[in-house]
Amino acid sequence: MPDYYQHPGWYDTGAGEDNDGPSRRAVVRAAGNPDAPVWMWRAVPDGVQHTFNPGDWVTTSRQYARDHLESALDGVGHILARRVTAGVLYTDGNSINEWAYHPSA
């Protein structure tokens, strides 16, 4: 997403925090440094163990994870958090808030 740094408005989904929230700040801080530490968050239903699996959808915004817990899980569940390096997170570019977790093999 190199053009994100020049044109962040292209990635605004109308979610309110896209261009000035924690997800954008995480991306800008990690620019050009795949070893930069970032937090990833994930809302999961009750009964899911406290772990992240390769391929899980995650976010770099705690508030986005909370919103997902409320909207998609009716507030029933919990938020997982883990500090990782930026290089293990990938996006298809459709939302600055949504990433896939792919740790090295």
C-alpha cells in the first residue's frame, strides 16, 4: 500500500477513524520497517482459546475490535491482543482496519 502514505483518503471507508485513528498511526509508524512492533487485536466468541492462528483476521485498533465484538458477536466474547512485528500482517487494501495474521513458518 505505498500510495496510502500519499493518499490516505482513498482508503477511507467512512468508519470514522480510518485516516486519523490507531490503525493509521500503526501503519505510519511501521512504514518501511517490517520489524516494527505493533499490537494486533481480535474479537472472538466465548469458548475460543486465547491464541492467534495463521490466517486470522485481525486489526491494529483496539476500538475496532471492540466494535466488532458488539456488532458481529452481540457483545458476547472477548478481545485477544498480542504484540507482533508489522511484517506478519497483510492487507488486501480494502480497509486500513482489517489485516490477516501470517507469521513466518
